[in-house]
Amino acid sequence: MTKRYREPVEVVTTASQQPAAFRWRGVEYRVVTVLGHWREDAGYWAGGGIEVPQRDLWRVEARNGTPAPGIYELVCQDGAWRLDRVWD
């Protein structure tokens, strides 16, 4: 089950621009594994009358200091990051 948040987060990226850590609601999360990365852009939706800005989505496994990691979906659009979903 997932829950949508769509809240801004601070993200630290690697040299290849993938998330390495993020801060959400004052808590630091360290990315353990990148589970997936994909890009959405207007080209995919062309002809459908829907305007979609380009954005990169990252599904990551991350820890916030507790033994159990969680699954999080981070979105980067126009240089701004947000936490989109959390899996429980």
C-alpha cells in the first residue's frame, strides 16, 4: 500500500545526479538502494491534449536511522525535489 505526500524535500545527489540522501519533515534519510529511475516527458503524452512537464522519478530504499528501511518515491522537476509516495 502507498500513501501520497507530494511534499518538498532536500536531496543530496551523487555525481551522476541520483539521490544519495534526503531530508523529509526534519529527518535525514540515507538512500540504501536505487530500485528504479524513469523520466516522464511531454513526448510520451503527445497528441493526447495533456501537457506534462519533464520530470525524473526515483524509487529508492532508504533508512532514517532505524533498522528497517522504507521505500520512497522522489520526484525532481525543474531542479526542485519532492517526496511523492511512501510504501508501507
